[in-house]
Amino acid sequence: MVSGIGAFTISCLKETAQVLKLLREILYWIFIAPFKGKPLKIKLIFDQMIFSGWHSTLIVFFVTMFTGIVLAMQAAYQLEKMGALMYVASLVAVSLCRELSPVLTALVVGGRVGSAIAAELGTMKVSEQIEALETMAINPVKFLAVPRFIALFFMLPVLTIFGDAAGIFGGYLMGVHSLKINPALYTQITFKFLLLKDIYTGLAKSFVFAMIIALIGCRQGLNTRGGAEGVGKATTNSVVLSFIFIILADCIITGIFYFSNM
Amino acid sequence: MEKDIIISLNGINKTFGNRHILKNISLDIYKGETFVIMGCSGSGKSTLLRTITGAIKPDTGKLHIKNKNILELNNHEFDKIRRDFGMLFQYSALLDSLTIEENVALPIREHTKLADEIIKIIVKLKLSLTGLKNFEHHHPSEISGGMRKRVGLARAIALDPDIVFYDEPTSGLDPIVAAVIDKLIKDLSKKLLITSVVVTHDMQSVFKIADRIAMIHQGEVIAIGTPSEIQKSNNALVQQFINGQVQGPIDFFKNTELFKI
């Protein structure tokens, strides 16, 4: 039992070291290599931005909008008793921007894009495509991981803002049409209590979540072994680990913001 | 006349766990020749090829390519040597997400600053050398296995390499396409003065293309020479292998090593 826990801890530490090594390599290719005559390929980054950002908009819209609707109903259930129904607007907006939209968007993108990264890179690994790149003196981290990392780093915050808007819109629909709150009052209360720092804190989280999704997806994919079964494992692991680390990072970052009064 | 050595292996050893895959391998490959490494499945020939291409690091030994000990080079220096390599993989290893044209153009785009129009002309030229026309905009999944091999070959020679490695170039192909691939290997070696290192166990192919042959058995080089020397070899293992006999010193049913990769 004790030796089992020890072995698990060691394997976790080793995996963390490998993920950090991958991060170091990615940062080298982004910040140092371009000054040594090895520029980034904009087209590869743009293609990944389309895939991870644009193609995720619909699912992010639906998930956050329905969360806004649900949040409005649940808030109304309590606030109605205190005669403070109109504050549904501020509760929906603040909780979405600070917490729900960044986390839900990250989970949706982690499930959709993180798994796709692990599956694609994993298939490339087991079908010798990664080895082929290396034989052609093309660095797989530069060619495959860096565009995905940069694309997610910029697109996840954009999707989060889009999710904020979609969620607030969902809350508005519920508040105005079902809870019969005056539309002008709903809008006024939303923007009275929603501060810019609420959006900033949510965005700060989404940058961290983007790095988690990209690093875990790329690491799992590039480390795939054992054919189709290995690709399946890598894909599952990437989703499970991304979800765990997103929630863990959310807890830590929220704690930092809370105790520093942000 | 003394021949120039382009690849030299000296005392190469490689173990995976407790399995000794390559045992003290020493051999020289000369500039411009077609050198075939043959052996049974699991004999270590693919590991040997991957060791030469740098995908696997040997435990001990020296490996010189173009007079440089590649085991002492850092990644950047080794990448410079790798630009003079081309490799045709057993399953072609074309990038699924790219078209045929983009696959062949990939090494050119990554390692040169040529304009797109020029790259397209080079790609057409390389594809026509391997007998492929009008397939540039297809994806690898849309063409046959034989065509994929030819695209892989076009990609391997895209940067006009000095050395091309072939891993089982004819496996899984029908006899006619296999003969086409053999002819291409031979023609390209002659036309482009390429040194070819071929790993195969296709005996028809071996004697058609080889200038010299090395036979690997259980991680050791047991015979090396010209095709006629190999055919006349007194070594029972070699004779059993080239004649494809069930009876002989290689006992397929007893030797479980043969089932391992």
C-alpha cells in the first residue's frame, strides 16, 4: 500500500517534470528561436485558431447560455423570498464572469480540443509520422505543439468573453421573459454590479486553463505508445487530467484572488 | 580504388530491458552504393536502421556519418546532418492532414527560403521522378498504398539528400508495384548519385537492388558481401533465409525471439 502510494507519487512527479520540460521547449520556440532565424509559421497557428476557437463557438454559446438561464432560475428561487428578485441580474453576471464562464468554457474546450490534440498527435506518433518529422529535421514540438499552444492561449480567453456574453444573455432571457424583471432595470443592475476586475479575474483564469489544456493534450499525444489502444488511453487521459488540473487551478487562483481582495 | 565510407558503425550495442537487440555491430557503407540489410522479423534490422537515423540511441559504440560521430553531436548539429537524409517509412508516414503536394513540400518549406512557386515546381519534378502526376491535391487517405510509398519516396528525395533510408519499401505491395518501387530505388540511386540503405526481407527485391548485402541474425551481422557472394555463402543461416526453407538452423517454432519486435 505504502509502496504503491510512493510509486504513484514518483510517477506524478516524473510526469510533471516532463510537462514542464515540454513547456520550456514551447517557450524556447516562441521567444528565443525566432531570433535565431527559426520563425513561427503563422499559417499553422491560424489553422489551429480556427479549429480551437471558431469551431468551438457554438458549443460554448449553448453551454454558457443555458447555464445563465439555470443560474437565473436558481437565484430567483432564493432571492424572490427576500424580495430582491431584480438582483438576479447581478448574481448571474458576476458569478458567470468570475467563475462559471471561464471554467465551463475551459471544460468544453478541454473535452473538445484537448482530446482532439491528444488523438491527432497520438495517431501521428503510432503511425511513425512524428518519427518522419524528426528524420526530416523538423522539430515535432515546434511544428505540432507550438501552434496548438499559441492558438489555445489566445482563443480560450476570447471564447471566455464570448461565454460571458452568452451567459448574461441567457440570464436576461430568463429574467425578462419569465421572471418579468424590467429589461432596462435588468441591464442597469447587470452593469452596475459587474466590475471590470470581475472580467479580468475570469480572463486570468482562462489563460492558465489554456496552458493546461494545450500542455496536457500535447504531452499525452506525443507520449503515446501501443497503437490504437494507446491513442484511446492518451485521449482519455488528456481529458481526465485536463479536467482535474483545470478545477485544481481554478481553486488555487480563486483562493489567491479572494485572499488578496481582488 | 579505395571507396569513400559515408556511414561507419563500430561496436554498436543496444539493449531494451534484458533483451540484447544489437550485438557489437560494425560495418561500413560506401558512398553511392545500395546497401541492403536483411534478416528475419525480430532480428534487429529495423532497430539498426533507426539507430543509424538517430531515432534510437545505442548504449555503446561509435556511429560516423560523413565523418562525424553523430552520437557526440547536439540536436542542432545533428539536425544539420539530418537535412542530408531522406527516409521512406514502411507505412509511408505521410502527414494525414496535408495534401500530397504539401507533404512533399514540407521539408523544402521548413529548411529553405524558396518562393512558393519554385517549391511547387520542385514538388512536381520530384513526384514525376516517382511516376506520379495529377495527384498533388489529394490527401494520403485518398490514394493507394503503392502510390503512398511513391509519395513517401518523393518526400524522401525532396531536398536532394546524399543518403536515403528505406524501411521495408516493398512490404504490403503487389508484385508489380513492388517491382516499380525496386526500379525507382535503383534509378534514383543512379540518377541522383544517392547512397541507399535498405532494410527488407523481400528476397526478390534484395538481389535486384543491392550492391552489397548484410544479413543480421539475432542482433549480429552474420554475413556481408555482394549479392553473388551472399548467394554462394556457406553459412547455413544465410542459405535457409535466402531460400525461404522451413528446415534449417533457424528453428522458427522453437525460437520465440522471432515473435518479438
